[in-house]
Amino acid sequence: MAVIGHWVASFLLCYLVPQASVTLLCKMAMMSDFTCGFLLLAKVEGVAVFPWYLSTPPAAANATIQYWKESGQWLPGVDETASQGFLGFAALFPMYLDIPYSHSVIGMAIVGLLVAIITWLRYGIGFAYAMAIFLSAISHPILDMFFHDAYVLAGNRAVSRVTVNFWQIYYMEPVAFLLECFLAYGGYRLWWSTRKARADEATVTKIAYYKRMFWTIAMSHNMASFYIVSPLAIFTMYKYFPAQQFATNDCYWGYAVFAFTMWSWTMALYPLHQLQQLTTLATEDVEADEAYRKIP
């Protein structure tokens, strides 16, 4: 899972806990990638690229692999090198990963617990809401165990790593793209079934506007940046500017691009927040909700 598919857990939890903020839960589901951006820039985490169209990994990738071997962070039989006959990763995600903090269950459990406690202290939320925050946070690495590397424990990429390597199946990109869209839209429809709009024409118009905005950003920015722009950027850099060694530890500006891209994905949550503000729970009386809103 990469982008909007991670929202499926948050939408489901909002369906089960209708009083929860869908924006907050979606933020928690994105917290792994959000944290990863900072850890990439701090070089606490990293990647080493080896696409299938290169005859050998870049020098910086080989140096990273050698460091992993020397420091006990290499899994023989799981991680493979060109010298073992490995021909590179499929186009969707052509990288060795070292993200054992941001994409670990224990790491996100700590973040989720802290946010749940702070929200409880600040707003007096109930146990179900707090659990929804916690589960949204850990849902990201759990889902990523199917798509790419993720971890149970934190700190060493060779310890407690779980991966089915769905992304590394050749020609899987269209399937992965459609699967993410299906999960996100299905979860969204489930959450939306718990909401009820006020009947005035202005509100209906605003809801239609923010729905379009939400899906436009989700598809044209979030999904396109990962499934289209990222593979093209890696291919272009190694086709025309191989000396940059893009997507390795030796190309810090590349890490900055990845970080700011992942942070920018949260923009899609603004229209989602507006949609929740313009609606009320389907089980609540709209007039009563209006009266509540007027309390200073």
C-alpha cells in the first residue's frame, strides 16, 4: 500500500466509531509516511535503488548493501544482490528499504498511544475513539507487510521484517493502482453512509464541491505522484543523470523530494475535513445539531 489505500482502515474505524474525526484517523493512517520523511532527511532511514533496467546497482546502493552486511542488517536468502543473479526490482518500487522505525508496528503503536492520550486529556474522548486512533496508526505498517517491507519491532531492518513483496511482481502496477482505489473508495462510501447533510441548497452545493476536490487531489496528486511521477523520475534520472545516484544516500536532495511529496499527501484531508463539518451523524437530528453549533 502506498497512498490512498491506507485510508481504508480509518474509514472503517469511523464507520464503527461514528463520533471520531475522519480527518484525524486518516492523518494517523498516514503517520508512517509522514514520519518517514523526517527520518529520511535525518538519514536515520534510507533506501538503495536497483531498478530492473539497470545492469548493476549504483555505487551508493552497493555501499549501503555492504554496510548492511557488515552491521547485521542483511538477510541472506531474502535480500539479493546482482552478484547472486538478482536483476533488479520491478518498476513500481525498485528499492531496497531501510525504514524500520516509521514502518514498524511498535513505532506506530507508540505514536498512536501518545496521540490517543493527548486527545483524551484535551477533549475527553472515550475509549472507543482512543482505540480508533491507536488502530489507525498501526494499520499502516500492517497493511504494508503485504505490499512491501514493514516490521513488527523497530530499529533493525533484518529483525522482525515481514513482506509478501506484492509490489515486486512484474507488471503489477496497474493492479496495485486499482486495488488502492477500490479500498479507498469502498472505505469512503462506508464512512459516508454514517453522515447526513443538512437540506439547504448552499450546503448541498458545498458538499458537491468538496467531494470533487477530495477525489481530484487524491487521484491527480497523491496517486499520480507515486504511481506515475516517481517511477518516471527514477527512470529519467538514471537515463540522463546517472551520476546523481538518485534515490540513494548519496543524493540528499532526492530524499528531500520524497519527504516533501509524502508530506504533501495530507492536502487531500482538507476537503475531507470540510465534508465532515458540513454533515452530521445520520442518527442525529439535524435541527438539534444546528442548535449545538450555535452555542458560543
